[in-house]
Amino acid sequence: MNDPKVDYLVVGAGAMGMAFTDVLMTESDATVALVDRHHQPGGHWNVAYPFVRLHQPSSFYGVNSRPLGEDRIDTAGLNSGLYELASKSEICSYYDNVMRDFISSGRVRYLPMCEYHADGRITSLVSDVSHNIAAARIVDASYMNVRVPAMGSPSYEVAEGVHCVPPNALAGLGGEWQNYVVVGAGKTGVDACLFLLENGARPDSICWIKPRDSWLWDRARAQSGDLFETSIRPFALGQVIAAAESESAEDLFERASAAGLLLRIDDKVKPTMFRCATVTRSEIEQLQRIENVVRMGRVQRIDPGRVTLDQGSFETGPATLYIDCTADGLASRPPRAVFDNNRITLQSVRTCQQVFSAAFIAHMEISEPDEARKNLLCTPVPHPDTDMDYLRTLLSDLANGSLWAQDESIAAWLKAARLDGWSYPHSSAEADAEFNARLEKAGPIAAEKLMGYLTSSQA
């Protein structure tokens, strides 16, 4: 099937593809074709577990032109006092409405249930129909490869007769289980443990396998809107000052922990992982009720009544359900040039802020004619994995942020952008000036020390 030529062919209608396309719609007159394997927009949200919620406020998630949620502060539950977190169903409905707006503009061609091939072919997943769309630019919105447990099998062996399920299955439990083993220490594992506790599972019925403990961000320090001046702004500056005043990488972590910039579930265990997960202190209190924590490396095999790990094995009780939470949702992909002739590869240009990054890249595509400068301004920040990656991403954010601050038009765009949770349209000029002055003073010192720590760790 021959199709009309478009300006951009966007491969992937997930969060990044939608955020990129939205800026094209609002800041240019470009035409777009959106190709996606799912039956509706939203990417991994379509197959995520039903009780998942954002772990950052809805106020700076989604697309730049349309608010998500009601900008409401929760008054009950483990997120009480903080801005609302959209649920899976809210997010899927939101993206459906955004796509309807795209299509109604007459400038977007949407091809769901289709596969894009490396040779440029687009084929239907449900018929023999194929498409041949000529585009001035190809936008790879699938490179970050976000995955959730329901999208694949566990990486370890599971013997016949063992009941091992993704967290999606927890919402349909029928009461036949006496014990639960949660495999994985990331945000999905946190969510699974909290779901079980909130729905009446006894803490002593839960075993939590943690190959690594993680540094966590306090969600109270990631609040925009009316809480911006007492939340994100001092958090952003606090990280830089902690780095500038530190004497070693270990000292930096101790300072960040003492200041509440980084949290951990068990103060007796030194975290070796950092994956940008955010929690509240109330959630940590709940998670600390689980005392049966296994730290013997990664799971190798699960047999009836026994789990074998890198560093040993242990027995489990009768009627045990295993919940696999090991999918690498934020894989640390090798960085690529975002702009490469007629190809754009969407990646994070700020630590773990995918939708903001996609919108920013789209704005640079529209506003900056020089490809070398576009790539300089859109230097990728690969997702972190280890504790030392916290230092790497902080250094990268400082470098990118410094470049952006030097360009008045970029600074103005950031201040007005809904997806930029690190600035706020209504902050005063005086507060902005004070923050920038302190950042300019501490930033170069912090960058020098961070570079030194990273170099020493690689020696």
C-alpha cells in the first residue's frame, strides 16, 4: 500500500513517542505517521500490572500540551500530602484522548498493531496489509526498550509445578496462597510488596529476595506546583551542594543520606543500586515490616519448595506464590547521537525523565538548525543502575543544565514547559536569581569532584 509522504515517521506510540509528537503538533506544522505494535497508544502502560501508579507526580508526566490529572494533593494513603499519582487506567485513557486530538488535527496518521522493520517496511500484525510511508525523518521512540514483567518470562529457571507469576496476577488472587516470595528489589518489587501488605497479607508471610539494595529518592522532594519552592528546588540544589562539599564518593552518599536527599529501606545495609525509584517515608515504614529479606544474589532456579541463588539456597513453605519483578524496566542503553542525518533516536537527556526528554528533543529539532549544536544540547544521560551511576547522572545533568541555562530561549521554554518539573512558571524572578547564583557557585566544584570520583572508581 502506497501512503502519502510525511515529515516524520515516529516508531513507537509509547510515552516518549507521544511526547515528541505532541511538541511537533504544537510548535510546528509538521505531518507525522505513528507506528506501534500495541492496539492503543501508551506503550508499556498497556501491559503493566493493574495496580501500578506513576512514581512521580502526574503534574509533569504525559505530553506538554495536556494536563494529566486534576493537579490534586492526596489527603489519604501512603502518598498523603503529595501531588496525585496517575493510575494505569488514567494514563491509558489520557493517551487515548491525546491520540484522538492528534488524529483530528489531520496531520497525524496512526498505525496501531503494526511492525516497523529495519528496511523501512511496515506490516500489520493481524493481516497481510503492508505500508510504504516515505518520511523526511525517522524517529526511533522504541530505543529505550522499556519492559515490564508481563512482557516476558523470568530470566531464571522455573521448575514444573512452581507457581511463578508477574505482578499482574496479584489483582486476581483467590486466597489459596499461604506464602509469597517477591523476586526483585526495584520499583516493581516495592510495588508488589506494598500491594500485598495493603491488602492484608501478613508481613511474616512475605519473603523478599533482594539481589541488591537500592538508594531511593524521597517523593516528597519531587513535588512541583505549590510545593516547588520547598521540594524540587532545594532538592536539586542540595544534591549539588552535597557533591561540592564532599571529600569522597562515600562521603557524598553519607551527606546525601543524612540530608534526606537519598533514602534506603534498611539503614544497616549499604545500597549498591540506584534506579531512580521514588518512595515516600510512609511506604518505607511499611516495607520495613517485612523482615524475611534474602540477600544471596540473583535467583538461578526455583524448584517446588526451594529457591537456588548465586550464593546459596533456602526452603520455602507450602502453598507459596512467587512474584517475578525482575524485568529491566529502565535498561541502561548505550548512548547514541540523538540526531544523525535523517534519524532521531529518543533518549533521556535528564536523569530518568523520559517524557520531558522527548519533548525537549522535539523542541530542539524544531528550533535549532545546526545538527552538531542539537546533539550538544541533547547529550544522552543513560539510565543509572549502580550507586556510582548516581554520580554519573548528577554530573551529566549538571553539564546539560549549564548549557541550557546559557541559552535564553531554551531557559524560557523550560520555565513554561509543563513536563519540566525542575522549573516552575510561577516562581519569582528573585527566587530564580538566587537559585541560579547558588548553583553557579557550587556547580563547577561539584562537577570537578564528581569527575574525580568517577575516574578513581574506574582506575
